[in-house]
Amino acid sequence: MRIRKVIFGIVGLSMLTGVAIADRLDEAKMLNIRTVASTVPANGDLNPYGMERVVVSPGKLQADYMLIINFNNSANLQGTGTTIVEVAPNGTVALFAQIDASSLPGACPG
């Protein structure tokens, strides 16, 4: 039985992080998987820790875009990421939000 779905997943390997899209799911086998974007913004934040698909378009948000929260900074220090990036369905990446790093209490204690 063939079911057409779009599946978004995070692939994280240090600086090589991306969003993969699967065009088909055929008896638990994913076919046609391709990386469409890196979730690493210009400041180098890493470790995409949360991802959410936008379902409606209120204000600055666009339906069917993905929002990805980067948990670590460019030195890979846990809990010090400051960015949320958005990935459009066509793979275009833009900075959605960024907080001032000085407002963080420090690294995540674990």
C-alpha cells in the first residue's frame, strides 16, 4: 500500500545539519530522501533541539514552514543557542528570531 506523505526530520552532525524530506512512505521504507537546507544560521548555532511545522499564517509566520530552535552556540556549548530559523517548503532558510546571548544565565548544567 502506498501512502503519500511529506516527512520532515532533523539530521544533525555537527555543522552538517539539515531538514530531510521524504516523498513517499512504502511499507516503512523511505524513498527519495534529500537534504533541502541547513539549519545552521550565520552565527553558527548548532544542535536543532526543537522543530515545529507552522499550520496557519498569523503575522510573521507562514503556513507549511518549519521553525527550528538551535540549542547550542557555535562552540557547541549546551543551552547557549540564541536562534530560531525558519525553513520554507522550497528549502529557503531565514533567521526567524534571535535573542541576546547576554540574557542567558550561562551553559545548561546538564
